[in-house]
Amino acid sequence: MMPEMTPGQEKFSKHKILWPFKLGLIIILAVWLVVLIRNDLKRFDYIGKPTDIRDTINITGEGRVTAVPDIATIQFGVQTEKPTVAVAQKENTEQMNKIINELKKVGIAAKDIRTTNYTIYPVYDYRDGRQILRGYFVQQNVTVKIRDLNKVGEVLAKATESGANEVGGLQFTVDDPEALRQEAREQALKQAKDKAEALAKVMGVKLGKVTSFSESGFEPTPYFKALSAESFGMGGGEVPVPSIEPGSAEIVVTAVVSYEIL
């Protein structure tokens, strides 16, 4: 039979049993504290510091994508002057409706014909210091989107043959430039990354995360073609079908990327 322990002996025995657990807990807390302090110190290197004094590298990349126009737009108009508003409106409307019907016959959808202007105003003559009403002027304009570029010449000829006495603003554009812009952007970012990695290798450093990014660029300016009345037979004679070339241009994106240096 074991002798009964005194209170002091019992307290010492419990302390001896719990000591390894306490020691382990102290070690864990100490390690956690060291890691926490290290992380705080590392963050302190950047937090509150302006980007321009961090250890970073700034690289520029450029992406270029050839944009071939896939749509054309053009404006047609009818100008009518008659003694009364009613007559001027009637004649102008009939003429424009005829033009629109002819455009639909060559494959232009109704959704691609948009009225952009309708104007009525009185016209005066001035005689001996007096204002004399001569009649009324009615002007109507439509903007037409041509999705089949092979039909541009035919559309121009048909519209003028049908009575359009205003033609202008022929312009070639890309219907969805965002897809091409994204392609150019990806090229610019890849070039910037490749240049940064090559430079970091020469410098003997490693690249960290991207700290900033900006881009700029330009898209192709719509191509306009000058049109004259004579080129469509407005001066008399048969209306010729003009040869129209849309050409091409480039969408350019320039990216400036900042990388952290480790």
C-alpha cells in the first residue's frame, strides 16, 4: 500500500505531469509570434509607401491587330422645296419611301435603315427690304448600314437612281471592335510580361505580383470616301456603279505593367 501524499507532494506531481504540455504550448505560441512579427515587418515595407518608391519594375508592352472593316454606313437624303408644306411633305415622303423600298430590294434590312433627320422650314425671298414667303423646304435623311461590303456600290447607285439628291458620309468600320481590342490587349500584356522576365533574369531578381496596370491605344479612324453628284449620274445620264474599297487599319493597345521585385 502506497503512502498517502502530502498536499505539497500532490501539487508537485501534477505540475510535473502538465509541464510537457505547457512547454509545447509555449513553443507553439513563440513560433506563431515570430511568424506574425515577420509578416508584419514584411507588410510594413509596403503599407503606407507610395507605389513609386516600392521595389518595382515598370514595363511597356504593345499589341497590334489588323482591323478589316466588315460594315459600311452611308447617309442618303432628299431635299424638296414646294409652295406649300403639304405638297413639300408629300413629295419628299414619296421620294424617300421609294429609296427605302429599293434599298430593301438589294438586301438592306429594315433594322439597318434609320431616319436621322427630318426638317421643315419656310423659305423667304427678300425684295426691296421686304420678306416674301417663297415656299417650304423639307429635308429628310436616313443612315444605312451595309453588312455585305460587296453591295456598297450597288446600294449607292440604287439610292441615287431612286431620287436621293444628298449622299455623303460613306464610312467603313468594324461592327464589334471590342473583340479585336481584347486580342491586342492580350498581346500587349504578354509582351510586357516576357520583357519583364527577361530583364529580371539579367538583374538577378525575381518578379512578384503585379502592383499596377494601365493601358492606352487607338482604334482605326473610320475611313470616309468623298462622293460627288457627278459620280452617281446626278448631273444626268445613267447612274454608274462605283467601285468601293474598304481598306484596313490597325487597333493598337499599349499596356504599362508594374511588377514587384522580390
